[in-house]
Amino acid sequence: FRVFLLHGLHIVFCNALTATPPPYGQLSVSGTKLVDSSGQPVQLIGNSLFWHQFQAQYWNAETVKALKCNWNANVVRAAVGVDLERGYMSDPTTAYNQAVAVIEAAISQGLYVIVDWHSHESHVDKAIEFFTKIAKAYGSYPHVLYETFNEPLQGVSWTDILVPYHKKVIAAIRALDSKNVIILGTPTWCQDVDIASQNPIKEYKNLMYTFHFYAATHFVNGLGAKLQTAINNGLPIFVTEYGTCSADGNGNIDTNSISSWWSLMDNLKISYLNWAISDKSETCSALKPGTPAANVGVSSSWTTSGNMVADHDKKKSTGVSCSGSTSSGSSSSNSGNSAATTTTKKPPSNSGQTTNQKPSSSAGSSSSSGSASASVTVVSTNTWNGGGQVNFEVKNTGSTTLCGVKFSVTLPAGTTVAGSWNMNAAGSNEYTLPSYINIKAKEANKDAGMTLNGSGKPTAKVLSTTACSG
């Protein structure tokens, strides 16, 4: 919905971060379900931030950590304002920097993050510009999901307007990120998913479709029929925004209605995020007016809606744990184990100088132990003035699935590491793939990578492999 509230801007710049694996690893879409790295259906449950230009005080690592530790969220939505004053259209630098603060906080905490183009109008060229920057910097992280159009207005044609729009933005993202889930806005403020289900986009994988509702305005026995029709037609749905109150953000909280919606979404294994982490004086705000970021995790600072949502979400199994960043099911979490994290840094900000080039590769040596063996190839994917980016293609050359690969990286003289992802430091110039990456026999994984200072290209060598047990 639309808002007109001004707050001072608070921008957080992060030079480095620690990447913690998200609860379910690399997400993908299978049928109508969001699935984890093993292909099992999962739900993302969490909170949406308010438009970045109006509630900037919560666009920081402190808030993201509180959502994980005190709200039990495994996902946060960064609603990047586009059209209104001080939005991306008039101040793209601030919008991007605030998105980066939330993205990096989520990656550090091991949460998923939805990067939301929070617009009611079509700005395809600017959307492509924005998502290209995001995908270039963070598309290698399994934490990231893209939401390409928040709430298209009523009367906007799905087939004639939105499908062409989405295809252009998807193409820009997929040129840089082939895996992460992209969520597509649907007509009438993301209510007409039934219409979208009649003509889904089939050229790309890992797409989902947005559905929004507000419990005191929309009801399961009304708008819920559109959702059920879309599911019946095979459309994968993601509720990136819902409210406990009326669609204008105010009115009364409808306890019965929101309970019915929660039950429906849980039964259908649909992911959902509550609107909004905001201290604006309205019913749907999760925080009381004047709440500082330091108190986002303090229940006495939560509104009636905030307490209701937190009470509900804390009963769900979301795979997160503050005793050690993430947990899954009954498995114990890592507590203070540095080998469970990857020190990373975002690619240089001078991305305008980046030259996309045909990837060049150099084969590394392989390692074999019984039926478990692997090879690693260094692939140069991007270069810019003073640096570049490489990915490490780790291929399972054996006959059994690999749950662990350790490899060394040798840098040429004058070249240093600016950042890395999906590779855990395991010693001097030695790394392991994170535990959520399993490589089937004769298949390869290309998710690990580095950004480099200098023009040299590293070499890599597999040191050891670990076959999956059972």
C-alpha cells in the first residue's frame, strides 16, 4: 500500500562481512513449492521492512539480527522505494546503499533476503539497472531472492504489460545469476494470481509469483479463491507481504481472518512475510512509535500486530538459531566455529568499469580417494580496472555424491583476495565448500568464487574429498 511518512536517513556501509549458510541452502522451485538444496519443500517466514526512504533507521544489521533472534525469522524483505520522494528514481545511490546494508546483514546472519523493487509503476530500464547491480554483487550468494515488481496497479494487463516487463528484468538477472529465485508481481496489487496462472512465464526456471493480502480487507473465503485457483493451475506462490489489518495499513486487526490465512498458507507450504517493521502510527506497524533499532527485539516495543505476528512465527520451525546462526531440524548449530563461516567482501563499487567477458578457464589438479574424487577449474568471469572475478568449478569425477571438498588456491604475485563466497577458510590458502553444497557423481558446482585485486589469475588444486555417508 502507499505511504507518506518522512524520517531521517541512516546509511550503513559495510566493508566486510561473514557469510553464514542459510537454513535450507540453495533454494529452487519444484512444481508449486519452494524447495531446499535437497529438493524438500520449505517455507520462508519473516518480516518485510518498510519503504527504505521512510524507515531507514531499521535498515541495518541490528534490526536483521533481532528479526532472526527475537522474531524467529529466516527471511527479511528489503522494500526499496522507487517512485515516491527520495526513492530510487531520484536518489539511486542511497537506495542501493541501504539495500546493500540489509543484504550483507542477512548474509552475515544466515538469513534469506528478498530484494524488492517496491513500485506501483513500470520503470523497466531502472529496474534492470538496479537488479543488474544487485545480481553482479550478490547473485552468487544462495541467500538472495529477487522481487521484480512490488504491486502492479489494478487494470494493468498481465499478458500485454507485465509479462514483457518481467521477461526483460529476468533476462538481466539471469545473465549474472542463473539459480536464485525470482518473484514476479501480479496485477491488482498482487491479488490476480489466478490471471497470471493462465499464462505463466515458461522460458526460465525458479520463478514464483507474488500474492498479497490484508486480513481485515481480504478473506480466505473470498480472495483466497484466487490463490487456490492459481495453485490448482500449477503456479508457485510467494506471499512477500501480508497484513493483520486493513489494506490501507490501519483499521482493526482481524484475528479470525489472519488465523485462517496462516492455516491456509501453512497447509499449502506457502512462504510469507509480514508488513511491516515500522514505527509509523498505524495498525499494521510491528513497532510502537519511537522504537529505536536497538529495541526491535524487545517485546514491550511491539504493537498488538507485532506481538501477534511474533507469537505466531516463534512457534514455527524456521531453521534459525542464535546459539550458532542456523540450525535445521534437530541438528545442532555451530557455536563460535569459524570454519562454518566464510569471510567475504562485496565486489568493488566501480562496477561501471566492469567488462563482461567470455569466461576463460584453467584446469586445476584433481584428487581421488576410493570412489570419491574431484577436480577444480578456475574460471575467469569478469574483469575491471584493477581487479576481477573468478569462480571455482568443482567437478565430482567419482561415482558417489560428495559432501565435502577441500582445495588450495595459489595467487600469482601482486594479486590479493578482495572477497569470496561459498568457500570456507580451512588454513593458509586452503578452503572447503560449505556443508550445504553436495555434488552428485559426474556433476559440477560453480557457486564458489572470489573477487581479486590485481590482474593475475589464481590456480587451484583439490586436496581431499569426503563422500556423503549413507
